[in-house]
Amino acid sequence: MMTHNDAPNSAAPDPADPDAADPDTTPDSAPDAAKAHHKPHEHFVSPGAESTREMREMARRRRESEEKLQQHLQEAAQHVHEAKEKPQDEQGDS
């Protein structure tokens, strides 16, 4: 009859092994061979979050375009105002 002392238990850690007492289970502790077969993890973005991001980006671009248009309109109005004043100044000099 066999007792637990007859054969070593291969599942039990070796007390002399420092890593056996507190094994490192972090993903970085995997062997290099296992890492080589995995693709880099790409974060999953839900379709709702992607749509929200796209809508925010579109709104930001629209605001920037509106600001730029407003600036161009103000500059055009200044040019028109200056053009109207210029002939009056020339007439006053004559």
C-alpha cells in the first residue's frame, strides 16, 4: 500500500523555490514565447461611444467653422465700411 510519503507530490511547491511561495501571476510574468503569439490589445469601443465621439467631433468642427465664417464676415464688413469712407475722404480733399 502506498502512502502520501511514498511519491513526491508534483503539484506541491518546492519550499526552497522563492517563486513557489508567492508566484507572480501578472500578465507581464508570462514567458516571452507566449507573448510573441498574442496581438497587442486594442481597446473595444462600443458603437454608441463611437457615435458619440463622432458627433462631438463634428460639433467641434462646426463651431470652429462658424467662428471662422463669423471672422471672415466681420473682416468683409470692415472692408466695405472702409471702401465707403474712402471716396468721401477723397471728395473732401478736392
